[in-house]
Amino acid sequence: MKLSLPKHSKLNNSEFTYGVATASFQIEGSANLQLPSIWDTFCATQGKIRDASDGKVACDHFRLWQEDIELIKSLKVDAYRLSISWGRVINQDGSINAEGIDFYIQLLDALKQSKIKAFVTLYHWDLPQFIEDNGGWLNRQTAYLFQDYADKVSLIFGDRVYSYATLNEPFCSSYLGYETGVHAPGLKQKSYGRQSAHHLLLAHGLAMQVLQKNAPNSLNGIVLNFTPCYPLTDSAADKAAASFADEYFNQWYIKPLLEGRYPDAINSLRDEDKPIVLKGDFDILLQPLDYLGVNFYTRNVYQHCPEQGFETLPVQDVPKTDIGWEIYPQAFTDLLISLNQQYQLPPIYITENGAAMADKLIDGAVNDINRIQYYQGHLEALDQAIEAGVNIQGYFAWSLMDNFEWAEGYLKRFGLVYVDYDTQVRTIKASGLAYRDFISARHTSN
């Protein structure tokens, strides 16, 4: 099966950027060569990871990075989105870890030599544990530590980086990590979720200040994830429930950055659950964005619930990925159009989109037709959003390779490349070959 779009589609334009994405903790391994992170601690806590695994080796990318660069090149992509491990490059006293920073410099130099644009995310959830021990994202000072880290790293990387993202999915860090506890550091309190979210967004604003100074020629922005919220029925109660959920889970992270305020949902919180916002904080959050990164996977359906105001309903008899997420490409189009109508947006890059499937390596091949179908549907949905006037400049498949999938451990495979975790042998799946051929055809037709 092939990936294809009409020739007139802007997604076939050679100026449109195609890439693949990864994250440091999920692929690098060599955990002994960096400071422990909250995810190392979380993995070592019984019952937190479904298969009781950890990221100590992962895909061994720290040692196999040269092989992985060749793999990326073979997919004919324009760009590679990676994240920096804070604890690999900064020592506890704030000094630079030379071995850690050299690893990334070699990686970035190899990408530049290969004419592959480096999209660098500074924070993809792996907070150094010593910072968490001092309060983590509940401590306002962490935002300033992040600014210092961003300052030092961006000065050292120089012109090697095409684009910086300050944070990846602050929703996951705050809500999943501090409010529901299903991600590291595993805290469970509504006030923690809201306060950590504010400090994360403050960290973004502070980091943007130094990025625009140190890397004025890079595209500097943030990556937010969105899960569109649909009402179960057309009843006023269900519509209100979906709207509230949208504000709480989605708009909470974008509205402060573009409008300098939190959504109206904040007014429904008890005073003790509201974040402490100091005078001038929103001025820091309102840094101009060169782009907005959008991560999309699925949607959720809500109905009214007297206690919480809303509750999520599992959707029955619909196509789902191996992780249980509904496959609903129309939500991708709806999301992008609604954001474009609601806000004055900077250019958008789709920084993650993909699917976990129950892949099987048979006779040296992975015939993941279901994943190709997922990508086909979502590229078509993206095309519709562009046709409707949304300014989208690029698309990154999640992910380059199978990896440590957070609380799921190694049970779920999202990669375009199959990883045998025992041998570390990489095998490009049918979806990876289809993505390669789609990108190559675009280049030859323009």
C-alpha cells in the first residue's frame, strides 16, 4: 500500500517539511552517563510501568547514533525532531557535562552535513531528579533553572539547530505527572497539576527570551498536544461538558501564550486549586512564537457528570490503535480549523502524529498496513485543513523507531522502524518505506 495525495495538494510541495521524531529518554539509553531523571525514579517504583521496564538501555541510541543517522537519511526526510536530556548536558552544580554535550554536537553536526534540519526540543519530560527533590515544577525556581539550561545549551549549539521547542506537551508533564500521577513524578493533586502547568508555561516564556537572543535565526516555539473534545449528544449539558473539558485539557496551555490569560474554566476551580500567578507572569508567557508545534493522535467524547462537570466515555465499535485510541482523522481537521478560527496563530508544524499497532516481525519484514492507513487518513485530514486556510509548514511522523513508551514500557510500538530490543537490530516497516516513497515522489514531482 502507498501513501498518496492529489498532485495539487500543498503537502506535495517540495517546500513542505517532512520529518520523523524521537525523545531522549525513550531511545538513548546509557542512563549511567547522566543525572537520574524523574522517569528513572518512576521506572524503579513498583507498579508504575506496565511491563516493569526502564530506559537504561532503550534503543541504545547513545551508542548507535551514527547507524540511526543513516537510518534517518534512508527515509529521505527533510528534518529530524529530537530532544535534549537536561540531565545529560548539565551537571548538578549548573556546569556543562562535556561528554553529554559532545554527544549532541556530533549528532547535530552529522544532521547538518546530511542536510537534515534539526528540530530540537529542550524538555521532553525527563526532569533531573535532584530538581524534583527541590519541588520540581511545583517550585517556581525550576522555571529559572530551565531558562539557564536553555541559555547555556543554545549558546553552545550555535547555528546547528534549525528549530527549538522549549517544551513538549506541558499538559502531559503537569496533568499526567502532577494531577493524576500516571506519569512521573507520580503526584496526585489538582492544585499540583494547575501550579506545575503555570510554572512550565513560565519556563517556556523565560526560555524563549534567551532563545530569541542566542538563536535569532532559528525557529523558536513550543509543542502542545491537543485531544479534541466532542459531546456525546447534542444536549446542552453534554455540549457544556465537552466545552469545559476542552478548556481544561487543551486551551489551558495555548490561551495564556497567545492571549495572556487562562480559560474561563479557571473560575470553576476552588481557590486552593488555582495556580499562583504573580504580577508580570503573563507578560513573560506572551513571547512571540516563530511557530506552534501541534501533536495530535485521537479525540475524546464527553458527557455531563454532576460531580466533575464532565466524564470521558469509551467509544464502542470504532477503529482503534493498539493503545486503545480511536482512529478519527476528521478530528485532526476540526482541531486545526478551530484553532485557526479562535487564535491569531503563528505558522504550525505538526510535530507528532502516528499510531501504535500490534506489529509482528515475520521473515525480516513488518507489514503494518494498518499504520499506513492511519497515516493516509491523517495526511488527507491535514490537506483539508490547509485547503481551509490553516498555515501548516511541516509534518513529523511519531516516531522514527519503536521505543520506551512511558508508562506502557516496551509494550506499544509506534515506530516506522521496528526495534528488536534484545539485538538492537532495526528493520524499516512497510509504513516507513511508504513514508519514504511518498516524500521521494514529492521531491521528484516538483
